[in-house]
Amino acid sequence: MQTAANVAQARMGKIPTVVQEQYKVREGGSTMKALAWFGTEDVRVIDVPIPDITEPDDVIVQVTGTTICGSDLHLYHGEILALQKGDILGHEFMGKVDRIGPNVRNLKLGQRVVASFQIACGRCRYCQQKLSSFCDKTCSSSLQNYLYGERDAGFFGYSHFAGGFPGGQAEYVRVPLGEVNLLPIPDDVPDEKALYLSDVLPTSYHSIVDTGVEEGDTVAVWGLGPIGQCVARWAKLKGASRVICIDEVAARLEMASSGGFEVVDFSKEKDIPKKLRELVPGGLDVAIDSSTFHAPKTLLHKGLKLLMLETDVPEVVNEMIVSVRKMGRCGLIAAYAGFTNGFNIGALMEKGVRFIGNGQAPVHKYWEELLHDYIRPGEFDPRFMITHRVPLEDMAKLYAAFDKRVGGVVKVFVETKFSSLPSEGCPKATRVTDWKA
């Protein structure tokens, strides 16, 4: 017979967690605005209680900037398991320290900080190597433990599959283990440069480092959302001789082209490996998938998805395996989550392809390097990808517009009532209803 302890241990997985996902409510009944999920394509800005210090290592952050990520669309479409009605979404955010738990020593009230999208304990064997996304001790999902054999770190705003932590598309966020999971931001770095240290910049940089892009390589990048746009630029900074960018969205192809990259429109080129072999007769050195698993291109995989016979689609992965040279490298930074059919395992083996699952990017490994070696000196300015700025009140409309790629949207800076004015060269706030289709 199962005891209560057995059930609790099964939920937690192999290793007990060191933080809880839910927070205490601030006294006085004060509320904040937050974006919450209520069903497939049903997200709403609602009033919810403001979080308070719940555990002694907590920090409460008053949000000054948040955003929507391409991976949020998987939640929007109900493709991530273990979502519950009322879950607050959002995993990329920054702000000011509003309240501090008694164990926190390295932060002060009012200090500007950015949060990593993952919650790391700082002490397990992975955290000791700054591999924060692989933390053993902050996600309680038994489902993830069942599917993967173990668990990654807990993530903000990404369902109970990722620990159930309320997210950053809100005016306040409780950050567990704040000393570990918040990075102080110097005054000379505006919010629009700092915000994306939360996810986009470490994630894109990690794909290049982990896949092993070397000087002189020819690299192709599938998917030109914010991650893909940054991947292309990091590849060039790391010495790639050619970078070829693949997508079908005109605005994204134009952004890549204006950045000096070769582009291929897969709505016009139906056989991508054939086209790439024409451009690069010997085959690519490196292929990186920064696309998405929820948009199958062929009737076969549309049918398999519809019948729920697969969660993820192998089409891009198969294109990459065929397009790289023998012993070429394929990196997956796209957010695959489960199972797929028709994977070209034969070509992978026979060609000796190095197939690398990059994993969720270990933000803590890179964010100080990115801040001090690239952003502050001006070597990499992430503001190039910010196409829009909107108020938090428009987040529900933003999801729909972002999903349909209305108005040439690539990356959006979402402001709250606590935000500063836009920094030089950044778009001013508009309303989503004013965007042109």
C-alpha cells in the first residue's frame, strides 16, 4: 500500500526539491496585474495577489521589463502538459528588488536585477559547474522525471511540468533563492539591453558554444525568431565564414539579410537540403535548429500531430542531418519536449553526424560573460531585435499577434507601470490593436 510519503516522493522524483512553487500573499489584500493561462489560446490579464517573502532566500522583484518568447506559444496552444487554469506565464523578466528574505546578503532594495528563466539551487553537482538549467533540486514534476528519467531545473511561468512557479509576465515576481538566480545590472546598461540576459542571449550563445562552431565554419540556422537571429550573429562573432538563415517569414528573412547573412525562404524552396547542397557543395559544417516543434510542414506530420501520435516533428532535424557533411555537427536549441516519428537515424549513424541536444541553456554559466564582455563594450547589442514595445495590459492581445506574426513582430519589450522610458534607439510603446496585419 502506498503511504503519503511514497506519493510525495513519487511526485518529487528521485531527489527532493529545496524550494516550493507557491508563494505567500502580501498582507493588506493588494493586487497586481498578471497574464494567466485559462485554456488553449485563452490567456487573460487579470488581477492577482502580490507575492510576499515565502522562504528565507526569496527576493520579490518589481518588474520593469518582461517579454514574450517563441516557446510561450507552446503554452498558448496547450501543447505543454500540466498547465492549470490561472497559471501565471512568462520566463523572461527583470526589475528592481522590492523585498528581501533574511538569508539574502548580496542584494539591496531598489537594485536593478535580471532573473534567469530557470531556478537553480546553487549547490547541486550541476549548479557547482554553473549548469543552472540542469539543477537537480528545484523542479518537483513527476511527469518530467518519468519522461526523461530525471528532472531539469524549475522554470518560471512554464507550467507544472517545469515546477509550477508563477512567471514574470506580471508586475511582481517571487524569485526563490534570489542570491543565486538574480544578476545585478549596472546603471550604464538600459533595461532593453539587460532583459534578454534572462533567456534569449544565453540560449542563443549556448547553442554556438555547445555545438562547437569554429573559425571558418559554414553554419546554417533553421528558424529566425529572436533566438535564431541571435544565433546567426553569435556564429559570425565566433568566426563562421558563412551563415545561412532559413525561414519563411518575410520580416524575419529581411532582418537576417540586413544583418549581412544569406537567407533561404522555405516557402519557395521546398527541398531545403537540395538548396543547401547547391549553396555549399561539400555540405555544412554546422546546422542549428532554433525553430519550433508545433508547426509541421508536411501532411504526414500534420496528421500525426492531429492524431496525437507524436508531440514533436522531425522535419527540420532530418533536413539538418542530410545537409551537413560527414561528421558534421547538428545542434538542437529548439524546445523539443517529447516524442517524434520518422527520425532519420540511419543517416545520422552512417554519416557519423554529431547530433547534440543543447539542452535548456545554463544561463548562469554565461550571463556575466555576456554582460561584461559583449553588452557593456558594445560587441553585441540585443536591441536590434526589438520591433515593438507594449504595455502589460496588452499581453493577451500580444499572444495572438505574436502567434500570427502580425506587424513584423520579432521581439517585444513589455513595459509595466514601473518601467523607465524607452532608451535611445528603442521603439516607443504602441497598442497591439494599432499594429498593421
